[in-house]
Amino acid sequence: MSMATSDSEFNPDLLLAHKLPETRSTYNERDVAIYALGVGACGQDAVDSVELKFVYHENGQEHVQVLPTFVSLFSLGSLTDGLDLPGFKYDPSLLLHGQQYIEVYRPLPSKASLINKVSLAGLQDKGKAAILEIETRSYEQGSDELLCMNRTTVFLRGAGGFSNSSQPFSYKNYPSNQGLAVKIPQTQPSAALLYRLSGDYNPLHSDPNVAKRAGFPRPILHGLCTLGFAIKAIIKCICNGDPSAVKTISGRFLATVFPGETLITEMWLQGLRVIYQTKVKERNKAVLSGYVDIRGLSSSL
Ligand SMILES: CCCCCCC[C@@H](O)CC(=O)SCCNC(=O)CCNC(=O)[C@H](O)C(C)(C)COP(=O)(O)OP(=O)(O)OC[C@H]1O[C@@H](n2cnc3c(N)ncnc32)[C@H](O)[C@@H]1OP(=O)(O)O
């Protein structure tokens, strides 16, 4: 992959000493529904009985239901302002989302105001790149109850070489038997343009010139959009459509996805852990892998 020369300046001591400010998130049912549409809810069948509840109040239902990956949006505030951090001069177009780890502690309300406490949780030197981990703990305003936690790993191409530390990642081995289920939600060519309306306005996903400068032939799909597609497939296949069954989500973005490609998510149930892998069908390429821990299995399974 070719990319523009980075003129990054990286001072890890200054960076790690920096305290990130709190951010605030307020959302309502409209935001929840737009997010769900952005990750393909009701994409194949406009009246899909499992997915309709993520965008519309069905009969007898008081509120739309919130997909657990919606909470990943609370982690965006600290970085979408262009990574304005001391000791850190970096071309944001070279940044790639590397991993996302999510814990959801309580059923998600369909509207809320949150205070996000943000901290730098890790920094690794990979030689050709630096990896920065940012933790965001989101509390409901008023009750101060912890609702969820995100750990976001960003892969900063060209910013490595400041030390010799490195930390391996352990989710590489997949069961050799065929997965429990496979879902094929097709992304639309406009997928990234729709998903960005949920709050990630990074031009890498919408501007052909920015994408070219970053080394891509055209804008790429948001990592968190791919994650949303994958976790929704797991909720549908394994959790009987119940989004509150999801406790923990872990995902590593292995390769880029282009809007319009078809995503296949394969999953294996091991106790209360679902191991999953998402591939792009057209290129037979693994693009996302990880696990989901669930609270329990519905009796209908
Ligand atoms: C706070 C909120 C902020 C949110 C910001 C998000 C903003 C969004 O708008 C941005 C996006 O959504 S970008 C789109 C989504 N992400 C992607 O498409 C990236 C896909 N992955 C890749 O391209 C490669 O894996 C790539 C390029 C990442 C790595 O591939 P290689 O360069 O080939 O790396 P490799 O040689 O295999 O490994 C080098 C070391 O790095 C570790 N590593 C690899 N992939 C990683 C990944 N995805 N995440 C974390 N670490 C990763 C490897 O383990 C290796 O380390 P070690 O040598 O210690 O084993």
C-alpha cells in the first residue's frame, strides 16, 4: 500500500503525561435509529421482524431498542477533532482504526445524556507504526452510573520507532470446523456516507482525495460500521435478536472494507463466548475478527 510521507512528530513522554478532557454525548431515539440504519438494519427486508425494533417502535414496544455497538460512538469525541494532543503532530488521514473493545454494563436506554471520562490506556511502538489506546468510560448524567466502556486502538502509520516495546495480540486461531452460522448483509455503495451521519466525519470515508493521500483508491468504510454489521449478525443468529444479551465485544480490523462490498460473518459458540470472523465475499478476505461475550442463551436456541 502506498501512502503519503508522514511528517509526524511524536513525543511519548509529553503524550502520556497529558490528561484528556471529559467529553459529553447526548442521544435520542432518532440517533439510535440512524445508527442502526448505518449498520444495515432492515437492509435486506424493510419489514424484517428481528431488525425493525432497532429503527421503529413496534406494537407494544415503548422504545426503539439500542444495538450494543451504538456505544462505540461515545468514544469518538476525543479523536475526531484531529488528534490535537501535546507531543503529537500527525497527519490524521494516515490513522487507521485498529481495534475496538466494548463492555456494556446495563441495558441501554433509548435516549440519554452521558459524561465520557477519557484516558490514554496504552502506547505501543510497532516500528513502522505506533499504536495508541484510548479508554472511554461513559456515565449517565444525573445518576453517575457507569453505562459502558470503550477501549479504542488506533494504528498510526509512520509514527513508530520511538522505543522497542511491543505487545502481541492473541486472537489469531479460529476453530477449523465450519462456523455456527453465516449471515451475508450486503453493504450499500453509500454505506460510509450514511454511517458518518452517526458522528464519525473523518473524510477518509467520504473524500476521494483524502482517501488517495492515505493510500487507498477510494474512500473506505468506517471500522466501527463493519463492527456494527458483524455484531448485529451475531445478535440475530445467536442471541435470538436480543441486543441486551451482549456483554463484551472485541474486534480487530484486519483489512480495509470498501463501501458496497458484501460482508460474511462466521461465528462459533464456545460456552458463552462467540468467536467471529468477518470476510469480504468478493475478495475472500478476512477484514475483522474477535469475540463477543454474552449474558446467556435464549431458551429457543
Ligand atoms: C477515540 C476514538 C477514535 C476512533 C478513530 C477511528 C476513526 C475512523 O474514522 C478510522 C477508521 O475507521 S479506519 C477503517 C477501519 N480500519 C481499517 O480499515 C484497518 C484495517 N487493518 C489494516 O489495514 C492492517 O491490519 C493495518 C494497516 C492496521 C496493519 O497491517 P500491517 O501494517 O500489515 O501490520 P502487521 O505487519 O500485520 O503488524 C504490525 C504490528 O501491528 C500489530 N497490528 C496489526 N494490525 C493491528 C490492528 N488492526 N490493531 C492493532 N494492532 C495491529 C501486529 O500485531 C504487529 O505487532 P507485533 O509485531 O507486536 O505482533
